[in-house]
Amino acid sequence: MRAHPLATDAVLALGALLCMVVGSFADPHGPHGPTFGTRTPEPFSLLLMVLGAAALVFRRRRPRVVLAVTAGLSLLELTTGEPRAPVAMSAVIALFTVAAHTDRPTTWRIGVLTMAALTGVAMLVGPLPWYAQENIGIFAWTGMAAAAGDAVRSRRAFVDAIRERAERAERTREEEARRRVAEERLRIARDLHDVVAHHIALVNVQAGVAAHVMDKRPDQAKEALAHVRDASRSALNELRATVGLLRQTGDPEAPTEPAPGLAVLDDLTATFRHAGLPVRVMVQLDRSRDPLPSAVDLAAYRVIQEALTNVRKHAGPGAKAEVSVVRVGASVEVTVLDDGGAGPDPLPAGGAGPGGADGGGDGEEGGGHGLLGMRERATALGGSCFAGPRYGGGYRVHAILPVA
């Protein structure tokens, strides 16, 4: 029916014509009630019925024009037909079509106008008394046609709304899936950057020490190479654990080590002390009674790791660092300070200077991936992260991580 609307309307018009022709042979006022075959329609009435049915073929293409044509034919039959033929059936179908394809206010206006015109002419001009059942029938059928058409239109609108909501929900699910994938890729990229930047910086420092003292102090060079080996092993282990998160279900040997956190903060600072960076740590947390959520614990660890890595890479020689982790109400505040050392490029804790490993820019406005990663970690938890130069030299990183 949807593929061939014109053929469907032609079949409907043929059915309406047959009903009108059959109905024109019925006499509702027989001696013993309605009788069939006791009267014959006039040729003019048959012509009006054929024209009304023919107009219904185009009812969906020009609904208002078809209604006007069928209503005019019906009015002509009501004023001239004797006996009266049911030409008004074509107007009833046309009114239903108009109501099904327009809005409710238009349906009411056109419906009331059609009902009033057909019923008024039938009562006032026709040969039957105004109270005849045929006149009341015209009023009833036109009213039901308008109501039925409006109901069909409302149901179609309801179904279309449900379909649209379903399609929109499907699009929303796809967009949410893409957003989660993007967030997960960003998280993995941050983890890989933190791991690689930290350990490669230590390897670079220790390798430089080993190359410098290889000839004169082989024992110290051997110790530096041992630190290189330990740092590279740690980097490989953390990379394996991070990349292991990408394995699919059923892949062998999923990572079993927990994500790093403040529980291994001493091990982290020890690696920097071995690399020649004095680090003083102050932690005011009671993790046994009030443990931190794993996401907050990991974010605090990564912020400290990245900040100390940048201190080691970019602070001047002889620089010192201080790390404090304090529970303040419903948040954990992580602070990393350095005094800048004596070098000409005192940028470290927050971001890299020109030529640093993280790219150009200053600490607050620019910075590389390290500073951006720290901010993203804090923001993802609903917190904040500030990095900038200290008054008097050095650099300061301050992150606030909500616990809830």
C-alpha cells in the first residue's frame, strides 16, 4: 500500500463506488422497514457517484481539493436527488483523509464546516423533513470521519515519535561508546607517557653518569649501570601492565599487579635519590583507616611521578624537591616543590622549557604532555591542578583531588 498509493486509492474508490451504488437501491422507508430493490437511482445520481468515486483516487495527493469536489457533488445530490443516493459517502472518505494528513485545529475547522454545510443543506433544502434519519446520519458520519482521521494522525505521530526516540537513543549509545573509547585511549596515552618519561629520564641520567666516570671510577659506573638496569626493568614491567589492559577476553597472562599508588611512593622517591635528586617527602594520610579510592591513589602517584621527573630533567644542578600529600577534608592535596637549582633553566616541576623533553611553553600557559596529563587526571576526578613558577625561583605543582 505504501509502495503503490495511487493503486491503493483506486481500489478504495472502486469499493466506495460499489457501496454507493448498492446503497442507492435500498429504501429505508419501506412498509415493513428498510427494503432492498424497491427503488432505482436516477442516471444523474449514478453520474455523481462515479465522479465522487473518481475524485477519491487522488485523495492523498490533493486531499483538500478532493474534499471540496466530493462535498460539492454531495450538496448537488442532496438538493436534486429524489430518491436520494448516498453520494455523501465520498465526502466522508475525503474528510477522513484531510483529518489524517493535517493538524488538529485544521481538522476541526474543516470538519465543522463540512458537517454544517452537508447537514444544513440536507435539513433545509432536501425533500425529506429536517428530522429525517438520513439527515442525522450525514451529521454522524461526517463527525465520525473527522474524529477517526484525527485519531489516525495522532497515532502516526506517536509511532513516529517513538521511532525517532529509539533512533536518537541508538545514536546516543554510539556517541557514548565513541566517547568512552576516546577517554580510554587518552587515559592509556597518559599512563604510557608517565611511565616512559619517568624511567627514560632516569636511564638517561644514570647512563650519563656511567659514561662520565667509566674510566676513573669503574665502581661508581657499575652502580650507575645497575640503576639503569633497574629503571629499564621497571619501565618494561609498567609498560607490560599498561598494555596488558588492552588484551581481549581469553588472552593469556593478564596483568595481576595492582596499579601503582602512594603505597609505593617511597620506592618512587628512592629512584630519584639514586639519580642524584634529593627528595623530602611528607605524607599526612591514614590509609589503613580511610583508604583512598584507587583512581585518586593512582592520580596522586602519577602527578608526583611526572612532577619529579620534570624536576630531574629541567631543574638546574643541585636542585632539591619536596613532596607533600595531605588529606584536607574531602580532598587530597598533592604538592611538589623544587628550588630551581643553580641552572639557567629553572622550569621543572610543572612543564618543560624550550628544548625539554615535553615540548616548549611555560608552566601555566603551555607545557608539554606531562603538564597536560596532570591537569587531565585531576579534572577527570573533579579536581584541579596548578603548575607555575615560585616566588624566588623554582617551580610548584599543586593538585587537589576530591576523594568522593
